[in-house]
Amino acid sequence: MHNYHLLLWFISLVSLSHCWSPTDSYAPGKVQCPSSDILRVADSISDEEDQWLRGRDEVTKKKVVDYLKYANMTDFNPEDYVNNLNKSIHIGLAFSGGGYRAMLNGAGQMSALDERTKGIHGKNASGLNGLLQASTYIAGLSGGSWLVGSIVFNNFTSVQDIVDHKTDIWNLKHSIVNYGGINVVKTLDYYKGISDDLNKKQDAGYELSLTDTWGRALSHQFLSTLDDTGASLTFSSVQDWDVFKNHEMPFPIFVSDARAPHTKIISINSTLAEFNPFEVGSYDASVYQFTKMKYLGTQLSNGENNGTCISGFDNAGYIMGTSSTLFNQFVLKINTTSLSSTIKSIITEILNDVSNEEEDVALYYPNPFYETDVGTSFNIANNDTFTLVDGGEDGQNIPLSPLIQPVRDVDVIFAFDNSADTKKSWPNGKSLTQTFERQFTETGNGTIFPYVPDINTFINLNLTARPTFFGCDAKNLSTLFQQRNISFTNESNPYTVYDSPLIVYTANRPFSHWSNTSTFKLKYDEDERNAIIRNGFEVASRNNLTLDSEWPACVGCAIIRRSQERNGEEQSDQCKKCFERYCWDGSLDSEAAQDKLNFTDQGTTSGNEGTKVSGSNVISFSWALWLCSLVIVGFFGFQ
Ligand SMILES: *[C@@H]1O[C@H](CO)[C@@H](O)[C@H](O)[C@H]1NC(C)=O
Ligand SMILES: *[C@@H]1O[C@H](CO)[C@@H](O)[C@H](O)[C@H]1NC(C)=O
Ligand SMILES: *[C@@H]1O[C@H](CO)[C@@H](O)[C@H](O)[C@H]1NC(C)=O
Ligand SMILES: *[C@@H]1O[C@H](CO)[C@@H](O)[C@H](O)[C@H]1NC(C)=O
Ligand SMILES: *[C@@H]1O[C@H](CO)[C@@H](O)[C@H](O)[C@H]1NC(C)=O
Ligand SMILES: *[C@@H]1O[C@H](CO)[C@@H](O)[C@H](O)[C@H]1NC(C)=O
Ligand SMILES: *[C@@H]1O[C@H](CO)[C@@H](O)[C@H](O)[C@H]1NC(C)=O
Ligand SMILES: *[C@@H]1O[C@H](CO)[C@@H](O)[C@H](O)[C@H]1NC(C)=O
Ligand SMILES: *[C@@H]1O[C@H](CO)[C@@H](O)[C@H](O)[C@H]1NC(C)=O
Ligand SMILES: *[C@@H]1O[C@H](CO)[C@@H](O)[C@H](O)[C@H]1NC(C)=O
Ligand SMILES: *[C@@H]1O[C@H](CO)[C@@H](O)[C@H](O)[C@H]1NC(C)=O
Ligand SMILES: *[C@@H]1O[C@H](CO)[C@@H](O)[C@H](O)[C@H]1NC(C)=O
């Protein structure tokens, strides 16, 4: 009996240290070093990802067939088609940043893809039914990372379960700063909890950045179903979860920007870092390496450890916080709120422990890429700290970079854009233009991204009014190869134009709700929350298929396009017609248009394909004031 308990205790200890932070708290702790290398060159996907994909491919193959059957495509036999393919179809999903607006609109769009959404099989069909289950990758950035993180870290829950309170998160009634609302005790507990967590990490010898505070605060919104609100939850532990091991969910990826020391400006050629359950690193020329997620926090010099390894640094909330450091500043805003002085003093105490020098960064110390000579960035390799900031700061607000890497073999990306590009906080395609430009920089390193027009054309030609396909004809991309002096298939570059995915771009638009709320609105009551989610569903589903009942078939055409091209197959007449309808045909209309998206009228009256007049969305005065104060703080330093 005794032994039996000892055994159980031993097993639980092993599985804990295997899954979670070794200290079972927010603090990282020592673990045995792995026998394999911690660092690798980024010339392929990791062996672990490759292995996992084999299992996922089996699952998605069936789901892709299911989808294509559902889509009612003419002159097409889904089963024969998919079963005869040499290479599995890979679908990628990308959810943009933009605070809670992006999270909630994204939630509606995601629910349109999710077979678990109620009513999706019946009258309120989305046309994308089951694509979440058929996808290989799912990427999120900033507000989009809150969405992906909320779903993934809650055992791949569904938006439906969140809305139905079965997964009890996203109670957005109170601002993240004033967590308990008028319940002062709750707020006090909240901050004391955060403070205790941070102390543990600091006592373990780690410098804290504001992102630690922010990440813990986010966890109270997104990971509140866990006993310790995710204090000990690591991203790498997802590897060991059944839903992941059984390949039931897509491969999750979060995106952040690396900021070189001593610089503020994030330019188009700044390095993009990606976090996935196995690894963190970059395919960009500047870094071109990955380190094992589980051993983040380990001191490495040119990839070598000193015999002592660290685990538990990759806290799930910290990684969502890293992708959304733009919002770090919320914590600093505390003095302007009506919180009690006790609470304020606790927060001030927390903040005193935090380096205020660079408020909007996440510090990754020690830098896993320290003293390596693989990447081209001397600044990154020679600093003992790897500094990351909000993934949208370089203007690429949709996390496309991980999905356009030729080594990932993605066929089609569904890119959901909930950015606030225009004065009225609607998207205008800017993110795509940035990703297009970036391929010409050295950092872009062999990625190919299809031609997209300028932001005025996006609006003038209604490309943000309805889903638009880019890169419909892979052959056209060969001019990009020539322009960039990338030679076609040879030993050093086995990739062809067909390895650049087709993009299905869907932008936020008002159907049943003004979904263009401010990025900095951090308080939503439940009705408004659900209204935005509903609007997101309608955006993705062509207003529940009322605008185009053939939408499912057209999406099917997009999914099979690259494999058809690869195999030299002709499109069906139906697909040709779909492509005429949804592909950007290369025409331009660059006349200034940025004030045009000022709807007075939401919904379907204009087919919602156009530019009706005058709309809502005003950043409240207090927010404007606060933003100004940030600028001032930025100028004069924070003391
Ligand atoms: C496919 O066709 C069947 C039979 O015509 C119809 O009942 C079903 O609603 C269609 N599905 C879609 C997604 O259009
Ligand atoms: C599968 O790939 C092989 C070579 O890799 C090629 O010869 C063959 O034609 C392909 N089959 C199909 C159906 O594309
Ligand atoms: C479909 O949408 C309508 C609103 O348009 C809603 O009343 C109804 O409950 C929905 N049906 C399902 C099954 O979700
Ligand atoms: C579309 O379907 C969604 C999901 O069932 C539902 O919430 C919404 O009310 C429907 N909208 C319309 C216009 O029917
Ligand atoms: C996670 O979800 C799966 C279903 O996808 C379920 O079987 C399992 O019990 C869940 N695990 C936990 C810990 O809730
Ligand atoms: C490393 O980065 C930090 C923070 O960005 C900076 O303060 C420091 O000077 C850098 N060190 C070197 C050697 O460049
Ligand atoms: C890229 O970065 C370098 C410095 O690392 C800079 O000189 C250059 O102007 C940047 N911009 C572009 C578009 O390459
Ligand atoms: C990407 O960058 C790395 C590091 O600079 C380089 O070795 C590699 O050849 C580059 N790959 C391509 C396809 O340009
Ligand atoms: C060895 O590495 C560990 C972390 O990986 C670090 O805590 C420790 O200080 C290092 N020891 C020396 C002597 O550098
Ligand atoms: C809030 O105000 C108090 C008193 O003016 C000050 O000591 C404290 O540093 C401030 N806290 C923050 C986070 O600005
Ligand atoms: C809305 O946009 C149109 C087209 O640019 C412009 O003429 C009109 O003045 C705008 N209306 C308002 C209320 O801003
Ligand atoms: C854009 O949509 C509006 C409203 O539906 C329409 O009047 C206009 O002709 C469309 N423009 C183009 C280029 O399709």
C-alpha cells in the first residue's frame, strides 16, 4: 500500500516536471539537460514538428475530404482527388492583432470554421464548416494571440463553449486593470497573486519586465479555468496534452518582433520570432535558428549549455504577453483609475521591481542565440538578452510569416484581418502590403508572397468588402523569383512557385454590429462581446451564405488550387467562375480612399460590398489623453 502511494507520488512528480514549470510556480527552475542539441539551424522544420505533422496529416486528410464533400463542388470527386495526392494539403489560419476587437472578431471568424459551432450545420451555415479541424497551422499575433491562446491553452476549447459559459473565460466586463470591478477584495487578491508570482521569478534570479505583469494579468482573463490561473503553465507542456498528441488541433504559433538593442523603430526588415509548442526562433536570415521551447531560460553560448539547464521560462501567459507588449502600458495607467489607494500602492510596489527603462519589451534572458554565427544580425547574436516586442509593430499585423515559409508547405492561408488601419478603425490591407514588401529585404530570406495592390486600391476595388484571393495563379509568381534572383528548383533551393500559398483574405466589416471598436477598448459587456463575435461569423460566412450560396465551393476551389497547379490539372468551370469572382485581377485604382470607409449603414443593404457612408468609432477622450501621455512618457523617459 505504502509503496503504491509512493509510486503514484513519483509518477505525478515525473509527469508534473515533464509538463509544467519544474517549480510548479511562475518561477523557472533547474532540470536535467537533454542529450540532443538545444539549438538548431533553421533550414527545415524541426524533427518534432515533422513527426507530429505525419499524424496531423492523417486527420486533416479526412477533414479536407469532408469539407470538399460539403462544399458541393461540381465535376469533382473529393475522395478520389485527395486520396491520389502525393502531398497532403496544408491549410493555415492567421488571426491578426488589434486588442479585444481583433480577439472578438477573430472569435466569430474562427467559430465559422469550427464544426463544433451550434447551428453551423443547418440554416446558419458558414460555408467554412470544419475548416478549423481541417487546418494544419493556426497562428495568432497580439490580440489574435489572445484568441489562439485562449482556445489552445484551454484544452482546445471552442468559441461556442466560451459563449455558453462552459469554458468560463472572457468575462470582459471589467478592465484588465480593475479586475474585480467594485469588488475591491477581488481586485486586491488579484494584484497580490500577481505580485507573489513575480516575486518567485525574481527570487529565482530573473530580471522582470513589464511583460511579466502583463502576461499574468492576461492569464486572469484567458487561463482562469486553471487552478493557479496558468502561473505554472508552460507553452511546451502542450506537447504532452492528449488533444495535441492525438493531433486533434492545428499546430499553434505565436508571432513577435525582435527589437535590436538601442533601437526604437521597428522597420519592415526587423526580425520576426515565432513560438510554437516545440521551439522558439526565426526563419529570418538575421537569426535563422531555433531553440527548444522547453529549455528557454537556459544559458547557452554558441548553442552549448554549461551542464545546467532551465525549464519553466516559457510561461503560456508570458508568451501571449510577449506577442502583445503594445498593451504593457495599461499597467502603467493605474494611477489614472479610481482604484483604492491600497491597490494602487501594491501595484506601484510590483512596478518598482520591474525594469521601467523599456516598458514595452519582453526580455528573454539569457539570449538562446548568444554568440552564434549563423544569423546575419550581429546585434542579436552579441547581446546576452533577446528583446521582443508586439508582433504587429512592424506593420505586419497578420501573422503570415510562419505560414509562408517554404519549408512548411502550406497550400492556402485564411488571413483574417481585424486591424485598425483607417481613421475609423477598419482594415485597409496594409498588413499584406507590408508582408509583400518584406520579401525583398535580406531578412525575408527566400519567402515568396504574392502580389497585392496598394491600400487605396484595396478600398476602391472593394477588396476589404468581401473575401479576396491573392496569388491565384502561381505561375505569375515566377517574376518574383526572377526579380529576387532566386533560382528555380535546384539543390540549394528545392522550392517552386507552387510552394507559395494562395491567400484568402477576409477583412473586418460591419454586418450586424459596429465591429470597429478601438484597439484600446479593454472593457466589453457580454452583449457587446457576443455581438462582435456574431458579426465576425457573418463576415467570414458571406453573411451566413446569403451573399453567395456558392461560397463553400469557391473556398474548396482555393483549397485545392495549389495541388492542381502542381499536378498540371485544369480548374473546373465552377472554380474558374469562383476565381473570377474572388481573385484580385491585378487592376489598380490608387486614388486616395482612406476616408471612404465611413459607413452609415451596416448589413446587407449595399450587398455590404461597398463603401456606404459615415460610421461610429470614436476613441474616447480619456483614451486620447492617455495616449498623449504615453507619447510624453516616451519622450521624456519614465521615472
Ligand atoms: C449541397 O447540395 C445539397 C443538395 O442539393 C444541399 O442540400 C446542401 O445544402 C448543399 N450544401 C451547400 C453547402 O451548399
Ligand atoms: C507523385 O510524385 C512522383 C514523383 O515524386 C511523380 O512522378 C508522380 O507523377 C506524382 N503523382 C501525382 C499523381 O502527382
Ligand atoms: C440562426 O440565427 C438566428 C438569427 O439570425 C438565430 O435566431 C438562431 O438561433 C440561429 N440558429 C441556430 C441553430 O443557431
Ligand atoms: C448567422 O449565424 C450565426 C451563427 O449561428 C447567428 O448567430 C447569426 O445570427 C446569423 N446571422 C444571420 C444574419 O442570420
Ligand atoms: C481535453 O479535451 C479532450 C477532448 O478533446 C477530452 O477528452 C479531455 O478529457 C480534455 N482534457 C481535460 C484535462 O479537460
Ligand atoms: C544589449 O541589449 C540591452 C537592452 O536592449 C542594451 O541595454 C545593452 O547595451 C545591449 N548590450 C550590448 C553589448 O549591445
Ligand atoms: C534594413 O536594416 C538595415 C540595418 O540592419 C538598414 O540599414 C536598412 O536600411 C533596413 N531597411 C531595408 C528596407 O532593408
Ligand atoms: C537564409 O539565411 C541564412 C542565414 O543568413 C542563409 O544561410 C540561407 O542561405 C538563407 N536562405 C535562403 C533561401 O536565402
Ligand atoms: C550555467 O547555466 C545556468 C542556466 O542554464 C546558469 O544559471 C548558471 O549561472 C550558469 N553557470 C555558470 C558558471 O555560468
Ligand atoms: C502612482 O502615484 C504615486 C503617488 O503619486 C506614485 O508614488 C507612484 O509611483 C505612481 N505609480 C505609478 C505606477 O505611476
Ligand atoms: C464619407 O466618405 C465620402 C467619400 O470619401 C465623403 O465624400 C463623405 O464626405 C464622407 N462622409 C462623412 C460623413 O465623413
Ligand atoms: C464597390 O461596391 C460598391 C457598392 O456595392 C459599388 O457601387 C462599386 O461599384 C463597387 N466597386 C467595384 C470596383 O466593384
